[in-house]
Amino acid sequence: MIRASVTLLVTCVLLAGCTPELDRGRVAEFIEQADNAARKRYAPEICELRGEKFTLNSTFHGHEGRKPAEIEMTRKLYCQQAGQFARLRQYRLERKSLDIDVAPDRRTAIVKAEYVETMPYYEPDMMIATPDDFREFQVVESSDESVVGFEGGDLRFLSTRGESYQSLVPKESVQIPYE
């Protein structure tokens, strides 16, 4: 049995006929998995879904109306930043739209999605003693375009480009469960 599996694997590699293929359903399941990982705010699971050469390029429009910040991150920095989400006790992620365009070779897909994230806003110059030490929630509306493809046989984000707009709302105006 093992010999037959090895022979099949070698034949597939030689013929390149066993490369996994994408379809819209598989990509949609992957995006749902990624969204659920973000909702749980568990960095190792979030990071695992990014390819080794993953890059994030984003334009962030802050609430104060200054010039937008251009953000570029490698996978390593992205994963470090994802670790900070674990401290949040109130967080909500809502996907507003999802569009999947599978490439003709079925090895990659372009995923366009719009999200709204709501989380506490901790003022930069304020000393924080507890996770409840905030006065406003930040609402971040974003449009992302990601390239999804196979790496090592698993589906991964290969890159993401996005644009985000931040606004602040009073803490009392939003009801998010405390987790």
C-alpha cells in the first residue's frame, strides 16, 4: 500500500497533473475560515493562513483627517501585529461583501472583500490599567484585495492590498459582547 502511494505521488509530481485546483466554493470556505480565525483573535491560527512570502500593502485613513498612512508588512511583522489582537476583549468583524475570481489555471484566485471591524480605541497618550479603559470604539471600514493560492499543498493568502477608513464612536453607542 505504501509503495503504491509513493508511486502515485512520484507520477503526479512528474506529470504535474495532481496539483490542487481552486474553485469558488473552496476559496469561500477558506475566507470563512480566515474570518473566523480573526474573530477568535488567535494569532497562530491567523498567521498560519498566510504564505511564507506574504505581504500586506495598505492605506490607512485615520479618524483625525491627516495624510493617510501607507503600511507595508511582511508575514513576520503581520504575525507580530496579529498577536496584539489577543488582548482585545471586545471585537466584532463583519464581512459586507465577497467577490472571488478564480484564475484560468485554477491555481490562484483574486478575492475582493469589504469589512467593518469594531474594537476599543485606546488613546495613544492614555495610561491603560484594564481592557475597559477606553472611551470610544473605533470602526474601521476596509476594502481588501487578496491573492489566494496553494503553498505546500495548503491554501494560503499570498498577498493583500487594502484601504481602510477609521472613525470613532462613543463607547455607549455600540454593544459588543465582552469575551
